[in-house]
Amino acid sequence: MRYKVFVVDGSRQLICAAKLDCIDEQAARRRAEQMHDEHDVELWQGDRLVAVFRSATSNEGRS
């Protein structure tokens, strides 16, 4: 299955994007989660948002 990963900054501006070929959604989630560090990561399958993995710094400003 084909997925896309978008790394975005705090203003939701795109930093980089990557295509993932994974056997299933669970594998895609694991790979995308490994990519989040100081920026948020969005995992998409086509036009469906699968998951958002928040960075530790983006969580600090939220209540």
C-alpha cells in the first residue's frame, strides 16, 4: 500500500515529504512515528489523513 508522510513545522508549513510503501496501515504508522522528532508528522493514504504524530515541542504549547 502506498502512503505519504509530511513533516511540518509549528505553522503547518511543509518541511519535507516522503512516499512509503508498506504492507498495511499498522506498518505505515510505525514507520511514520519513527520519523517524528522535533516536528509533527502527518501520515496520509491518498486523500485520507491516517494519523498525526506530534513532536514533544508542539505538545508543550497545548493544553
